[in-house]
Amino acid sequence: MKSNLDLVNECDSFPYYDDDPDAYHKLMSSYYRFSVNGTHKTVGYMLPWVVRQLPWDDHWVVDHSQKLVSPRHEVDSHHAPGESAIIDDLLRTAKKQGTFKVLEKWRDELYTIYGSNILIKMERSGSPLFGIVSYGVHMTTYVNTKEGMKIWVPRRAKGKTYGGMLDNTVAGGLATGEQPFECMVREAAEEASFSENLVRSNAKPCGTISYFSFRDERAGGEPGLLQPEVQFVYDMEVGSEVVPKPCDDEVEDFRLWSVAEVQDALSKGQFKPNCALLLLDFFIRHGILTPHNEKHYVEIVSRLHRKLPFPTATGM
């Protein structure tokens, strides 16, 4: 059985300096730093074997002595390809060559790389190769009944990443140019058949959570890739007449579970790892998880809001 802290450790798995400074320095010294827009601001960490296998061309600077990777910044040329195009060409070449399994799940969705004074985008499936921060939206939909609070819990389709695991009521990646709440409205319709009016009238923003993960086999692609993430969090209380229904191929079904049933499934490791963190955050905010019933309460609260070592989104 997994404790709540075990659930946090499973998702927020990137080491902390204070836990073992020597091991942390050894690990960090092996990574390449990814930067953009002619600056030295690091926007992602890259594994050395990824750097060795990517099909670099003359549009890239790959400095093995400094362990630095960056699109070549053409200051005065109006004809040079932009950095988004350089990144896209590289990833499409790698996909064509079959270099990385993670690119087999090509999404045709773009993620924004923050930290530059210009808009730079990257194909979603390629983001773990560069270790950039990705963003998403997650919503917990619940009903207050005579028996107590109950939560709508979907099961992921078996053909998806983390196939067959339990999820948050609605969740999805935040694409370039999309506002978090608008993303939530879209995802709620696509995944749960929730009407736009229902979501706009009832969904409440509840902050963010952040964590830094090593991907495993369940995520698809090569294990060990780096995935720092920020999730925009929403709650939506609904009446008993509102029943989510699968609309796309993401979800098999929904079930309405008591808090105790959700906690039991969490302890059995049945939830997708980052979705488990969203539920812990939900339980903390609703007074279900407290200092009186969780001895690691302070550490859990802190770990749900990890300060990431990269620039994060502004102006959203």
C-alpha cells in the first residue's frame, strides 16, 4: 500500500539538492543545458544519450565542453529560419529516422518554451527530449450528497499512455496560444461531454501544482526522460443530475466514488501519478487531508508546489 508521501515521491521524483548534495551534483554534471534565443538562460535539461542521438545540423550549436545546446541565433538575417522552425525540422528528421520511440506518439500539438522574449514552440511529443516545462489543466468534479462528498473518476482508455489507470475528471495539455480556462472548457467537452455553459458557470480556479518527474514506460517512449510540469487546477461542484460521459477515445468510463473509495484506489497505486498529486491537493484544500491525519502534511504541501529550475509562464 502506498502512503500519500509515496505518491508524491513517485511523481516528484527528480532529486533535491539538500537530500544528497554529492549525488545531486553528479547527476546535474551529466546533463546538457538547453537554451534559446541567443541567451544563456536554461529552459530545459537534456540527457547525454539524447544529445548523442539527435540529428543535429548547422542550425544548432552543440557545445560538448560546456554541455550546452541551443538553436543558432541569426541576429541580422531576415531569411534565417526561426528557432521554432529549427526545432521542428530537427524533431521531424528524428521522427522520420525512427530515432526515438517517444516521437512515435507525434501529436501535432505545440507547447510554448518560456524564457525567451520571442514566441518559441515545440511539438508536444518532443518536449521530454529537451526537458522543457510543460503545462496542463486538471479539474476535479464532485457532488455533495447525503452520504458525503463524491468524486467523478474516469478510467483512461487502454490504448493511451498510462492505459487503464484512473485519472482526474478532466485533464489535458495546454497548447501554445491557449488560455488555461479556455483549455479546460475544451477538454471538458471532449473528454466528459460537459457543456460549455456548465463549465463556465461552475468551474473554479484553485491555483497550480508543480513537480519534476522522470518518465517511465507507462508514459510512452524511452524511460528516464525528464518532465518538469505545471498544472492549472480547477474544481467544479455539480448536482446529481450531471453525469459525465466519454466523448472521445481518451476515457473508458466514469464512476462516482466516495472520498474513501478514491483514497483506497490511491493507496493501491491505481491513479496516474500526476493525477494522484492533484487529488492530494484537492483533499488538502477541502480539509480532508490535515496535519491531524497526515504526519507528512507539511512536506506534502510543499512538494506539491515545487519551484522549478527553469523560467515559467507569465502573462496568462
